[in-house]
Amino acid sequence: MAFSNLALYGGAFFTPVIVGITTERIGWKWTFWLVVIFGGVFFPLIFFFVPETAYRRPEYLNLDISSNDNPNMIGSGVQGSSKEEFDDVDVPEHIIPEKDSFLKTLLPFNGRKTDDTFWKIFLRPLPLIFHPAVFWGMLTQGTLIGWTVMIGVDIAWFYMCELSKLVI
């Protein structure tokens, strides 16, 4: 959490300083050229070395579903289940799925991850907004980010006013 906050607030507070130095020394157009250069360097690295990790696991590995519909399914979700209950379960021989080739992992779409419709997947996160923990997190993070932006704007305005007094 400390690293994510450092990235968020460090970027919000240090970026104006770095961009100000860059603008003062080599010109304002270079701020955009530097973004293009860094993007051009890091995009291929991300594309080739940060693979998609989503996969569709077999049904017998769904340990997080609390139902007793299929008692032969490993981890049927029953509280207090012991290992002895699952000794006679038929586990498929192909427990470890075959690894995809590197070229197949680079495809933008390498197989469907779910049978749900697009709209169901698209709208699925919306009810989370009303969960108290998520709602509280949105309020606190939104307030912190709002204050951060306001402080950055105020500092820029303050220095602009001070600079204009020096010029006049």
C-alpha cells in the first residue's frame, strides 16, 4: 500500500517539478517528446514480458463456491470438510493444463475466459459501488486525490503570482 500511495502522490507532486525543470532547460515541447520516448521504450517491454494471467480453471478446482450440488467435486465448499472426505474423488489425469506457446500468449485474444455475455461482464462491477467498504474507499481516495490536485494547482498559482511580481 505504501508503494501504491508513493506512486500516486509522488507522481502528483514530483511530476510538476520534473516537468518544470525540463521546460526551463530544454523547452516545453520536450515534455511531450519524453513521454513518446518512454512510451516507445516501455510498451514493447510490457507487451512481450508481462503476459495475461487470466485462465479458465477446471470445475473441480472451484474451491470458492459454497454448494453441495456435486459432492464429488474437490472442495465442495462445506465448512469443516476433512481430507478424508475427498480420498475417493476422481481427479482427472490432466491436472496441470498444457502450457501455451510464447507466440500464442502474445495474441490479443487467445480464448474465451468465461461463457457470460459481454454486458453481464461489463455491468458486473457496478453493484460493488454500493458495498460499504468500496464506497468508503472511493470517498477517501477521491478526497485525497482532490486535495492533492488542489495543492498542486495552488502551488503553481502561488509561484506564478510570485514570478509575475518579480518580472514587473
